[in-house]
Amino acid sequence: MSHRIERVNELIQREVATALFRIVPSAEFDPATVTITRVQTSPDLHVARVHVSVLGDEFVAQRSMSALFRHRREIQAHVGKAVVMKFTPRIEFVQDTSIEKGNRVLEILDRIEHPRAPVPPPKNDEPS
């Protein structure tokens, strides 16, 4: 990846994160649960895929992603004003589950490292 594309990705990531706080109403989603993990801009700079990680259950993730899709044009307009380019890339939001997968792996490793004490057999209260 060229250095220019990397810089564009970083700028778009920063401006999309800023736009989330300014544009999307907090009634539609909680910005504290949303993280922009990375941006992948196409080599021709026409499309920017914004990878979004959402903390919470499936309902929270669907609600947050649908809010992003509804406000995509406004977020794209914000990016267009903040990042000076010949044209603004079309922003596409993609849900990123890598953080959730990483947390799951850490939980499994923790269980392996610190197994719970074996459960004693139930006591038999019947007289023998």
C-alpha cells in the first residue's frame, strides 16, 4: 500500500470518528460502543471501506450499524469538507468482528490457564 493511501486512510478514519459524535444523534446509538478499527481506501480513491466494531449484543450492533447507514451521506459530506481531495471517496460501513473474536480467544486462553476447581461430587445424605 502506498504511503499516500495510508495517509488518506488515517485522515478518513479520524474524520469519520469525529463525525460520529457530531452528526449521529445519541438517541440512535451510543458512540461509546462504536470503534472505527480501520479504513481501506481503494487505489483509485473512489471507495473507502470503514470497518466498525460495536461492543454489545447483536441488537446493539444492528441498531448502531443501521444508524451509520442512515447517516452515511452526512458523514461523507463531513469527510469531504474536512479532507481536501479532488473528490470524496464513497464511504461504505462494514461491521468488524475481530475485536469480539479476539476477546473470545482471550477468554478461552484464560480458562485454560486458570481452570476452575473441580466440582466435588454431591454428598449423599442417606444413612448407610
